[in-house]
Amino acid sequence: MKFRKTVFFLVLMALVAGSVVFGGCQETNQANDLQDVHEILDRRIGKIQSLGGFRTKNQATHLLQLEDGTTILLKSATVDFDSSKYADRTVEISGVLNFKTDLKQLMDVKSIDVLDEIPVQKTAATAWQDYTNVKTGLSLRYRDDFKLTEEDNTVRFAKDVAVTGNSQKTDSVATAKVADRVDKKIQSPPLPVPPPLQHLITISLVPHKEGTGLLQYLQIRSDSATDVLTAGFLKSKLGSGNYNAYKKTSADGKNIDFYLEKNGKIYHLLYVGGDDEQSLADQNLFYDMLATFTLS
């Protein structure tokens, strides 16, 4: 009888321990799922170049040369950049993009796709121009194939999209979605809708009640990583001043918002793209412009 009680007790303890382990796994998986849902990866197209075996202090081992000649540093714990399948090939990389203190872009790469079979839009000879807006206190450099216009507290950079077989159809669809993509809880000013076959970059001073901080405006409970992710944003750094910002990307990755605050002013930096082949290249130019962004 005593032996039977002992066996029963051991079986009961094993069942309890198994339920605890299973419950812990579920919580871990739920946490990972939450992170995966909110982490939207940046993308770039170009060709991979080795640093010749040299590793920077940020653990970068390779470069990605973009079509316009600019480069970003690459690092990865999972991707073999030296694989022969990437040699002299046009690739699309996906990963988390950051800015180093010297403003050089650094991406922690999660995946690579070979795109040789996809035509890459070639850009005409262009030049970079300096721009300063005294009213908003911002300065940056922009590519002169974007048309610059100013209106009140907003500056716009618009670029025509080269017409291809499917650009007419896909861009009109993307344009129609712009007005619906912003979180309805954020009482931001009406967003500009670009005409068909244009990509748009805007930088605006956002009107808000005096004393309303950026977190309150964006309806983020606190600056903790959990609360920021729950609100649908990612913490980011941008500009030559290494400003703290909050980034939000549309579900399809075509439209990107940055919000930041300085001296009681809230700035909204926006890229509106489309489903056409030129959109990703112009998105790369948007990030290049952000690297030169500064506030007085």
C-alpha cells in the first residue's frame, strides 16, 4: 500500500512539472510572436562587397553598394555574405537598419534574395542639393530629381515614377491606400496624397496642444520597448544629430513615418511609395536624405 502511494505521488509531481514547462514555453512563444509581429525589416537592393577580411568595431564585414554609388555596412550572425551565389549578383537584403555615430548606415541582415532576373531601375545623372528651411528649423541634402515645394510648415519632395508595364496600375492602387494607412488614434494633420505615378517625401511641423509631448501625441504609454512596440512603433535614431525618433511602417512596407520632438516641436517625416519597381530605390534615397537631416 505504501509503495502504491509513493508511485501515485511521483506520477502526480511529473504531471505538475510538465504543465509548468509547457506553460512557460507558451509564454515564451507568445513573447516571440509579439516581437515578430512588430519588427518590420528594412530592405535594400545592391551588390555585396567584402571588406577583405576586416571587421569594424560594429562587427560589419561587408558593404552593400547601391545603384547610386552609396554604400551601407553589413553584418550578420546567420548569413554567409561570401557565398558564391551572391558574387557579382544584384540582391535584395532585409534586416534592421541603424545609423552609426559617423552617420554611416549599418544593417544587421536577416535574409538575402538574388534579384538578377528583376530589372533594376537605372537613374539618370543627378546631383545632391543643400536645403534649409528657417521657419521649421530644418536642414538636409536632397537629390535634385525630386521636385521641391514649400507650403506653410511643410516641405515636399516629389519624384515622378517611370512608366512601365505595370506602374500605371499599381501606383494608382497605392495612392488610394495612403489616406487609410495612418493609425486613426493619432490626430495628425491631413496627410498629402501624391498624384498618380509619383513618390513623395514630406517633412512637417505637426500642430498640437501646448504641453503635449511626443509620447502623449502618439498615444504611447511610456518609452519602454514593450509599450513602444505595443503602440505599433519602433525606436530609431536619425539625422546628423542622432535624434531619438519613433518609426512606423505600413504593413506592405511601402510607406514609412518617423516622429521626433525637439524644443517642444513635433516633426513628422514621411515617405509615400508604391508597388512599382522604382519605389524601393526612392525609399533608399529617403534614408540617405534622413542621414543628413538636422534641426537648429
